[in-house]
Amino acid sequence: MISARVDLCIVVPAYNEERNLPILYGELAEVLDREGISFELLLVDDGSRDRTADVIRSLAAAHDNVRALLLSRNFGHQAAVSVGLQHAFGRSVAVMDADLQDRTTSVVALFRAWESGADVAYAVRRSRAENVFKRTAYRTFYRILARVADIPVQLDSGDFCVMDAAFVAKMNALPERLRFVRGLRAWMGGKQVAVPVDRDARREGEPQYTFVKLVRLALDGIVSFSDAPLRIASLAGAIVSSFAFAGAIVVLVWKYLGLLPSGAGIASIALSVLFLGGLQLLTIGILGEYVGRIFLEVKARPIGVVHESIRPRPSLISEEDNQASELDAVSTS
């Protein structure tokens, strides 16, 4: 077991990645050992339905620098990353996906940028191997988020990064549970350095981020770091009310002058009701996105539940033992 802090702890969330994980470890070991960077791979199984958990156990049994957390169910990518960050132990901490789209050589570039004094070295994707639709969607999302967010947002930058251990500790201390990690990273500030990288195509398996999940992630990012949707809804309501008031005046004038056609108004009233009903539902939906997040936050449930911990670090074991002792003391008193 590794007793001292390694140079780099790499947090890798995994969902149905049984074929990619052995390749990922082999490539990381080859590149980082050659560069003289001691590392630890912290795999977080997010309730996979294939043999990912068994592959993780095999990797941990074969390599002393592999640790793992098996979550009790699928909590989602951002939750898995957040749980991993809470258990990361190293001088610096990286976040990397398991799909092999991020190159292991890019990890070295990010690490060297951190070594040069950065609190965060984050990857900026200068090229992507996805189809035109996905590239356009990503590009559009980041630019919308940058325009409406209350914080400076790094364009074309995902979760792939290397962060200082002290920075990670401060981010872990933030009280919110619905976490958009790259947004929290930007909100924290500090010295953040962009590192251009290229992103490859997925080698094995199917992409885990479906269109619906990407839309959900985009909503989480916008709602978590901006009140612009609420302001847009208020502005739309004000504009519609102004047009409705002006239209009412026009109709009254026509009525007074006898210019109002016979039978007029039925279609316009129906369209107005449908339009206003749609606008109200849209506004309620926007409010619901914010209220729903408040509802989930106030319940104060944990980000995720760890079902099994493989090779936990000693300090984590002592913390869990202390918590268990405190619970026993409360139950017996």
C-alpha cells in the first residue's frame, strides 16, 4: 500500500467501462512512469451494469497504486467525480474520463502546468473527434454558459484537469450537493491555466452521455451558476404584457370608430390564450428548475453512497472508525 502522498492522484469515474479500464491503466503507467511522476489511480464505479466492478477489483489486486470506490447505484457522472475528489489523496489531483478520449500524454502536460505554480491546469479542447452535431452542441453550450453565467467560464473546457490538493480540499468543503464540477472549479478562482489538448474518439463501448444526459448537464450548468433564465422569463412577461396593453387600446379605438370587423376577435382571443398559457408554463418550468434544486439541497443527502471501498487510504479508515465510534457512543448513551 502507498503510504506517502503520490505526485498525482487520478480520479476516473466509470460506468460500463470494463474494456477501457485495463487499457487506461496500462497507458497511464507507461507514460507517467517514463516521466518520473508517481501516481495513484482512483476508480469510481458509478453503479455499472457490466463487469466493470470485477475489472476494477482485478486491477486493484494486481497493482498497488490502484484504489477504487464502488457506488451503491448510478448517481451520475458529476456525483461520481465529486465522491472521487472527496477520497483523492495526492499532491495534485486529476479528473479524467474512462473512455480513452482524453490522451494520457495530455495528463503530463496538465501536470507540468500545475508544477509550474497553477492551482488548476484545465484542458481546452482544440479538436474533437465527435460528429458535427455534437461539436456544434458543445460549442454552443459553452458560449451560452459563458454569456449568462455570473462567473468567468472557460470555453471548450470539460472536467479534464489537474488541481492542487489544497484547491481540491477547499472545493470539497463547499456545502452544495448538486455539483457541476467545472463550474465550481471556475467559481473557486485562483491561478487557473489553460492547456490546449486534442480529444480522440471513444475506442471501446458506447458513449454514456446520451443527448438527454447532455441536455440535463447543460441545464445544471446554467441553472447552478446563473439567474438569467429567471430574468428572461420576467422580461418576456413584461414584453407580452406591453403588447397586450397596446393591442387592447387599438381594439378600443377601432370599436369607437366603428372599424372593428364583425366576428373579429375570436381567433385572436384563442391565439392569445394559447400563447399566454404556453408562456406561463414555460415560466413555471423555469421556476421549477430552481425550486427543484432547492428541494434537493435542503434534504442534505450525501452526493453518493459508497457500497465498497477497495484499498482505502489509512487516514480515511481512521476517519470512518472515528465516525463509527461516535455513532456507537450516541446509541449506548
